[in-house]
Amino acid sequence: MDRLKGKVALITGGGTGLGRACMEMFAREGAQVVAAGRTRASLDETVALVRAAGGEADAVVADMADDTAGDVAVDFTVARFGRLDILVHSAGVGFNWQEKSPGSMNAIDTLEPDKWREINRINLDGTYVINRAAVRQMLKQGGGSIVNVGSFGGMRGIPMAHAYAASKAGMINLTRSVAVTYAGQNIRANCIAPGWIDTPMSEGSIQIFDDPVVAQSISPMARPGTPEEIAYACLFFASDEASFCTGTVLMADGGASATL
């Protein structure tokens, strides 16, 4: 407890899944937390959960595909709680985006240019937008911790979802670049690279674990991770316990990236 006491955290994608898990966990550890996302109803549900458990929380509607969203979310956080110590950027789209945008998770031979731009606009440009705003605020106050949530798909080749894989690879190297540029200003930037996690974003792909043979072939643990398991990894990077970690990519994929 109290690993984040006195700190203020902004968590994008805070309305569901990993973002909601981070909101609840960070509040339990003493942080004042702000959820940013596209859907007011889910954000309000998260805030209600945090407050019911005795935490301090608020929410702001901000779509990271919008160039102004980073400034909107950071400005709201600073106005509400006075500063920004931690950014967890977990907003983005995954395999279930295919249902809303057919063709967006295709391999390159059938991936249309508009779908390529769409995925990169949300995942990679969104990372730029919120990281830019967070770095500017953290420079003013003398430091902070940024945790970007990438994917193991950004660290290895995958047979589909090529725009998604490229966007997550870009996120990982942007994180590293932020880390090396601003280390002298006491700003740390690290990245979590999850594998399959049982969240709404994984709907449409998570059922591969229903077959034990297939599950074992793609991950030694033969199961998806939970949002809470990834939130613990985010908590480590966000906390002072990780004070000597920057530019680090932590694979949290049940061993999937260790297999041939």
C-alpha cells in the first residue's frame, strides 16, 4: 500500500480493461487518478468504482485520435489535482477493432491504405499526442513517469494485423526515444508489451485459448493474462521502485515471446 502516495496519475483507456484495472490499483496505492477515454459512460463507471473503494478519481472525455486530446487530458488532470506525476497510456485498438472496421487487421497484401492510416492514427499518433502533452507538463514540474502499453506484437512478426504490429513497434521505439532524451530532466519512460490479455479489446481472438493444444503451442502458460497482472507491471514502472528503469520494455506475455 501507499506505493504511489501523494502522486497524481492520468490513465488513458481508463474506462475498461487494463485502464480500469490501473485506475483501481493506483488509487489503492494512494494516487489521485484521472481516467481519459472516448466513452463517458464507461469512464463514469470506473470513477464510481474507485470512489466507492475510498479513492480520489475523476474522468475526462478525450479521444487520443484527436490532436488536441493530449492537452485536454493533461490540462484537466493538472486543473483537478494540481500536477501530473504518472501517465499510463493504455488507450488504443486491438484485434476486436476488426468488427467495427473490417479489413483493419489484415495482412499487408489485403490491407488498404485507409485502414493502415486508421490504425496508426489511433495507436501510434495517439501515443505521440499524449506523450507530448505529458512530457511538457513533467518538464515544468521537474520530472515524472510515463508507462506506454504496447504489445508483444510490436516486438516480433505476426501473420496478420500488420498495421497494428507496426503501430505498436513505433510506440515501443518512441518510448525508448523519450527515455533517452529526457532522462536528465528526471522523466522516465518505459513500455509494457503484453501478450493476449482477457479484456474487451481481445474479443474475437481470445477464444484461441479454448483449445488446450493451441493454447500450449502459443504460450507456455496456456492462458491469457488478466488486466490486474498487467496493471501490476504498470504499477512497478510508475512507482519509485523503478527509479533506475527507463527505456525498458517489459514483456508480459505468459512466455509467448520465448517460444520458437
